[in-house]
Amino acid sequence: PWGLSFLRMLDMANDSALFRTEPGPGLVPLYEGKMLHQFDHRYGSYEARGNERGFTRLPETPLERYRDPTHTVQPFYWVMERQGNERLHGKWSRPWLIAFRDVTNTTNERTAIFSFLPRVGVGHKAPLVLLAVADAALSACLLANANSLVFDYVARQKIGGTSLGYFLLKQLPTIPPGAYTPDEVAFVAARVLELVYTARDMQPFACDMGCDGPPFVWDEERRADLRALLDAVH
């Protein structure tokens, strides 16, 4: 019902000739799976790693950085913006992306990890979710569903290794878009917007949601309440 398809935008090995180690004109960050978390596109950063690679886990963003709406995470690589646009051409036109972590485990705190991202370069360990139903509010409903406790519980029963493969993802219980009433869409979308729009680089998503205000302040208690409400809906 969602018209779901997937895209591995840039392969971290095969496309490595396209990568740059310094920012510059026409370049955008290359996101990796370990840089995102649920409703959070600023989870991990190479800022403290310098020129070191090979880490399975990056230092988490401190609270004071989360509260700075101008803060962006630092990638290890940058890529020409046109390279990403070429991979998305004819498949996705929105100024934001939906991605999930391919590498996971049933022993992690959360197994299914989905997030909105700015329109940047994205490595293959954070596959993109492309929807025929590209409405921002409905996309927020899908994200809330995929990050819910119920969805996560079923994901844990399905995954036998360390990868959330496409064939597994397609087996997981997802509420179809037509099952949401207009009031439910509005309820869910407003709360997802508040969770996601905490930095200026997500302003294009906020605009698609009809929000022209500043980013929301990152507040841990408020975020826990919002997520509890979204879990209750799903």
C-alpha cells in the first residue's frame, strides 16, 4: 500500500573514488548508518575522530550540541551533491530522505532504527526508503510506525543475524496509509515533526509539513513523552 522501494545510494567501496575527505563547493556530507538513530539525524559524528576510520560506534552527540539548532554532525567523507541527485533522479524528488540502519542486532536497545535525513549523500549501510506515497505527513506516520515498540518487537523475532535486509523488512507489520484517519495523521505528524525538526538542516522537511517556524528545542523529557504517545497510537 505504501508503494515501498529501497535504494542504496552510494556504495562505500565501489563508489569510493567519488568521496572527498574535506568539505568544498558543491559537496554534501556522506552519511553512514552509525550517524543516525530513531528520529535523530545527528546521533553520531566523526568530529572527535579526526582522520581515523574503522569504528563501529561513533561518539554520541552531547546534549548541549543537540540544543544548538545550527549544529550538524561531521562525516568522514563528502560527495558531490549531483552524485546523490543522479542516483535519486526519477525515483525521489523530495528535499529530505528516509533511511534506516542496515547493521543491527536483536541484543541492541532498539533493533529497527529509522530516521528522516536532509538531502545528502548516504552510504549503503543506511538504505533509503522510497515511497510512492511521498506526502510528508503520511511519511511521518510510516516513520513513527517503524520506530514503534511493537514494530521493534516483531523485528527482533525475525532477525537472525546482524542485518535488517529488505526481505525481512517487507515481512514486518506496517499500518497501511489508508488506515489512518485525517485526525490520526495530524496527531502523529505533529509529534514526529517536533522530534525530527530540531536543527536547521531539516527545515525543508518542516516546510513540506507546513511549518515555517524555527526548529524545536531538544528536550529529553518532552521527547520521551512524544515517543510514548506515538507508541500508544501504533
